[in-house]
Amino acid sequence: MNFVEVSELTKYYPGKTFSKDRILALDKVSFTVGEGEIFGLLGPNGAGKTTLVKILLGIVHPTTGTAGLLGKNLSDVKVKSSVGYLPENHKYPQYLSAGQLLEFYGKLSGMNNTEVKKRSDELLKLVDMEKWKTTKIRKYSKGMMQRVGLAQALINDPKLIFLDEPTDGVDPIGRKHIRDVLIELRNQGKTIFLNSHMLSEIEMICDRVVILNKGSLIKEGNVKDIITTSDLFIFNTSEISDTTMNILLSKYKCMISDRKSFTCKTESLDELNMLIDFLRSEKILIENISKERNTLEKMFINLIEHQN
Amino acid sequence: MNILRTFIIGIFREAIAKKIMLTVFSLFTFLLILIIFAITNEVVDNVITVFEASGQAAYRDAVVAFEAGLISNVPMFLLIVMFIIIVSSFIPSMLREGQIDILLSKPISRPKIVFGHFIAGILLVFFSLVLILGIIWLVVSLKTGIWHFPFLYSIFWMTFIFALLYSTIIFFAFLTKSNIITIIINLFLFFPLTYMLYKYVSWINQGGVSYGGILNILLKFLYYLLPKPWDLSDITDSIVRVSAVNSYMAVYMSILFISVMLAFSVVYFNKKDY
């Protein structure tokens, strides 16, 4: 069963008052998210990421298209008892403490007193906020707010969790802590839908990503496939002579960085081995050969720049 | 029921945090001090002695009239205005970006959110009225020795008057997301608009000359269309005085008005993107 199913989803927002123009936020977006996946939704500002998440949670209505969660239609509100959500700019009532906040949202999720109390204690411990349980939220820092927000999203022990910029405003140690919590959740078999600008984090955590730009889906795939599709090899060697350098440039189309390092593109494994044989025949000592890593950030920037 | 209870607790917590309960308790304490002053005041003692001397029935009538005066038009107006100001911020604060998102992501339908807030707001006002009017009644009864129970019905009637106006507060709060605009619209609706319409229709019913023509039709149309808090105040007065109620039309029309306003709120809230 697909935990998230999006089919031909389109959303127009009304334009300025008295204007017939509409603003296209999503354009026929379709994809699925399977059980147990950590799924990343990427895109520049205004790409339609938040609109998409809000449609999936019933906060925004789609113009056309369909979507479903946990195999059920979005109109079935009961499905949300197995869903958790941390919005980007969450504003919790300042007069509540972390304990009261979790109690409030836990009960709205249909939990009883005993369940809420037990789960609150577990979660506050998980996000390292147990000491602050009775302190009012207005006294919390941004990082603490994010951690309490994460606890709020997990209060009903959801199968599917939507997190919109979960590490926004959090210091590096706090970010690492949140990342560890997400990995722990993945180990528990939870499905996580992550919307973040932190591409390095997405790369570290996510199994699969979708990239949106100007409301359209422009790339979808496994993170591992996306970041290792490069066929460029980086060589670190002993010093190369001018003659060898010329051959590398002309025959093997290599890019020379300096006399001890260069990058070559090979079409096949045979071609790579021929190159190695050539270097060895020239008495060049090979210290290291590595496949150039195509980072998610590099790929993302290339895609967006190409589109724009 | 669990969700409704959670909304009620949430509204009460918000009311306590926003010092709303403190305002109610301050008002209550102020009233209590006034009444205690009255109890110990020699002039009041003399007035009571005079009424007691004129016979038990007249004495009882005087006490009932005094109690009815406590919840007549002006005190009723002041109390309701206080409650309008108190509750008008609940919906706009719920609709704040970042807060409404989380609420809508929970397994609760949008109509339940509207009704939950409506009932929670009414209960908040009901308990405040129990406190304020209950203590006033207790002190007056202890002082005069006349235990006039129908006065307590006014708690329910004033809650009903509040519910009538609260349904419009909810609608305009959803529409404008602003508690200031909501307060202004509701205060204008409550006074002077509905008061003038009430006075105009009462005047005609008592044999006064109507404006005639389209203006008369328009005023009467508005009278029947808009809430009738002042007619309900008259009914409350009659019930407290244990006298016959001329017409319950205002009650039926108010129930209809509340239903329509809540239906509009639900339809609007259901369609809205947040």
C-alpha cells in the first residue's frame, strides 16, 4: 500500500481582488510514497512544496486531481489519527507548557488521558525537553520550540509524519539531535515526508526525493541513484610529465587539476582499465581513484538553473 | 465528547492566560464589595424596614423588582458587552497561521471545530454568569430573607442572549480574522442597530405611528432578520418577575438566527484554504 498517493494534483490560488488572474501553485503533480520510506520534497521558495503538504493534510483544497493518505481518501478525517505534522512556522499558544501542549493536541488526536501522559513523557525525553515540561512555551528558544514541535507531531504515534523544515533555526547540535530522532523513527518503520531546504540533511536521511519547481515535478528518484550517477573518476597520482599530460588531454579527454591530480570521463569499465594500464605503462604511481560524487545540492542547483 | 472537552479546557486555559477570568473575578469581587456595603448600610436597612411594614406581598414584590432591575437592559448590556470583548479573540487566535495548520491536521472535521468553539465559549460565559448572578442572588436573599428562585433562570436566559450574539461573533471572526473588527461589528449590531429596531417595533405595537412606506417595510424586515437581544431581555425580565410572557417569537427567531449563522460559518470555514 502506498502511504501517500498524489495524482494529477493542481492548485490555483485566486489572484488579486477583482482580478480574474489565478496563481498556479501546483501543476498536475503525481507521485507516491511507500511504507517505511523517508521521502524528501525539495524545491526553491515558491515551488509549491508547502501547498502540496497542506493539501495532503486537508488544510488547503486542491483545484483538481486526487490525493490519498494510508490508502484512504483525504475527505476521511479519521485517517489523520495516524498522521503527524510539524508545520514550518508553527505558533503554539504561548500560555501553555510543553506538557499541556502535548496533552491538548494528543486529546484532539483522539487519545485518552493515560495514553497522552505516558506518550508525553516518552516524547519529551526523546527530544530532550523533559526538564522543561512545566515551563511556559513563551520562555522557549527557537530550537526548543522545534523540539517540542517534533514531539507534538509524534504525540499520536503516527505511521506517517510530515515535517516542514524541522531543523529550521536549530543549532548544529540540535540539528544532529533531530536527525538522530528521524533515523530512530525510520528504524521503527515510520514513514517520513520531509520538506526541507537543508539539502545535505535530505541527502543524509532520505531514501527518495521529489523536486518541484514553479509548481511542476521536475525530478523524482532514489537519493543513491541521483548522487552516484556520475561517470567521472578522480585520479591522484605521482607527478605526471608533459607528454603524459598531453595524451590524457587529447586521447582520454581528461581535465587536469594539477600535475598530481586529474579527472577523466570513461564510458565503460574497460575504458577505465585501459586508462589505468596506460598510466602504469608510463610508470605513474596511482595513489587513489574515486568516483566523483554528485551531491544532491549540485544536482538540485543544476536542475533549477537549467529550468529557469 | 473527548474533543469537545478538550476545546472547553483549551478555551478556559486561554481565558485564564489572557486574564479574562481575572477580569470576571475582579468584577465579581467589586460587586460583592458593593453588596456587602449595601448589607451593612443603615439606609438600606431602613428601606427594607419600610417595605416590610407595608406587608409581606409588597415586600416580596419590591425584592423581586430589585432583582429584575439588576439584570434589566443596562446591566444586561454591560455584561454582554464585556463577554463580547472577552470571547471575540478566540477564533482569530485559532486562525493564526501555524496554529490553524496543526488544528486542521488533527482528525477533527471543520464543523466540529466550529461547534466546539461555539459550545466552549457559551460554557465559559455560563460559568461566569453562575458566579456573578449566583452570588448576587445569594447575598440579596440572605439580606432580605426572600429566596426568589426564578431569578436564577436569568443565568440561562442571559447565556442564550450571549449565544445569539456569539454566533455572529464566530461568523465575523472567520470572515475577518480580526477581533477588533468583530467587536466593532457586534457592538454596532447589539447597540444601536437592534436596539433602535426593537424600540421602533415596540412603539408601533403600543399604537405609535409607523414611518409608512418602504422605510417601514425595511425597518420591520431588518427587525425580523437581525438578532433580538432586547426582546429576549424583556422575556428574561418577565420570567424573573414570574409574569406572563407576551410572545416567544424572539426565542424561535433567535434559534433560527443562531442556526443560520453557524451554518454560514461552517460553509465558509469548510471552503477556506489556510
